[in-house]
Amino acid sequence: MSQNPIFERATRFLSAIRHCQVLGLRLHSADATGLTVILPYSAEIVGDPNSGVIHGGVLTTLMDTACGMATLCVLPEFEVCPTLDLRIDYMHPAAPHKDVYGFAECYRVTRDIIFARGFAYQDDPQQPIAHVVGTFMRMGKGIKGAHSFSGSLNGGAA
């Protein structure tokens, strides 16, 4: 089954980022409206060994990654877009021994800044673990290192 180009580019992005590999992040869905990333539950990401609850920093990483990757859904070509600001409102802890899904979308794109929002959930998107909003700076396509990274995202050699 052939995926859409946004899904393919986002999958390559995840595979190129070391901390995403270490956490085992994988893409669930991606299209022009946004994307969803899966954080698989594992003992290595537990913050409280007594309860088995996932560490909040790992959830922050999931949501920062999802929001940053959502820029791939709205830009015609890859651009380096580092996080300027990220705010996360935690609603409740993630249930132990369950994967977490992070959905993100971009709701405004300007010449210099991309605005993203999303939420983390487990079984039901209507019962989010956390809400997130973030801003990402558009550094452009021409900065040092962006060309080779962009080539690998677009299926070319790095």
C-alpha cells in the first residue's frame, strides 16, 4: 500500500532523528491537516517505578516532536524550524502500560513563524492527557546542513 508523500517524508524525518529512534517513536498517520505520532510504552520511559507512569519529559518530547513535524504537513519543501516556544497543559497522567498518541497540526503559517497545536491521548482523543501549543521559527531551506537533511527526507541520498 502506497502512503501519501507527507506520510513518507514524516516517516523519514522520524528515522533521521536519534532521540526519536531511542524512544521508538513511529508515525501513525499524516496528511495536509496534521499528523499523529505513537510513543510506545516501555520501562525505559517510566518516571515513577512504583506506579509505572510515563515521565512528563518524555511526553514533552513526544509533543514537541509532533508539533515540529507538523510543519512538514504545511510546507511544500523541508525547512529547518526549531522550537521557539512550547506550552503543555497536563490534564492527567498517562495510564501505565499503554502507548501514547500525539496529534499535532499547524494552524497559522507566516513568513517567519509557524504556529502549531495538538494533544496527547491514549485510548480516546476526547480524553486528552495533555494539550500543547508551540511556535516554530522558519529558518529556511538554505541554511548549512539543511540541504543534505532535506535530501534524505525527500528520499534522496544525504
